[in-house]
Amino acid sequence: MAAVSSINPAHVPVEISRANQHDVRIRWQDGHVGVYPARYLRLRCACAECVHEFTGEALLKPSAVPVDVHPARIEAVGRYAVQIRWSDGHSTGIYSFDRLRLICPCETCLPTAGA
Ligand SMILES: [Zn+2]
Ligand SMILES: [Zn+2]
């Protein structure tokens, strides 16, 4: 398959909600549902504060993230991403839909999660 530069329409969430206090639930256009543990998402933040812009080095120390971290607010960013404001005060992370789908931790997606 050729490189895809536009958003895969199947990889657009139709619903993003909090499954409970600590999980984020995303229902996708293609019917797929993924439940993301909040801390799992927080640790995968790819903003310039968490990951070095040029070297890709991880700047975020997992030990610095509270075990009970959870989203305080989830906002849409344009039509391609969401910005999550976390209970630990971190709010600069933007998660593109493509990336969210890529890191879906469900059993079906797990083999490719984190790739
Ligand atoms: Zn970040
Ligand atoms: Zn999945």
C-alpha cells in the first residue's frame, strides 16, 4: 500500500468518553471500540515536554506520573486530534486520531500497539 498522507476515515472517532474515572473509551467510525487506561495514554504523550523534539528521547519519567492520573478534560483539536488535560496538570499533549488508533491496547490491536 502507498503511504497515506490523509486521515483514514475508519480512524475517526465517533465518540470519546470516559469509561470510568481512569479509562478513556473511544468508539471509532468502523465500529471498533478501544478502552485506554488513562495512565497508558498519559505515558504516551508525545509533546515537546515529554519527548525531545529532535532526538525522540523520552523526557517524561514514568515515576513522575501519578498512578491515579486521569483526564480532567478532553477537547477536540480540529478534526484530526484531541487534546487531553490531565489531572497532574499536564495539558500540552495532543493525540492525533491516527496515533490513538495505532496505540489502541485492545486484544485485536495489541500486536501493533506502540509500534
Ligand atoms: Zn506531554
Ligand atoms: Zn483496538
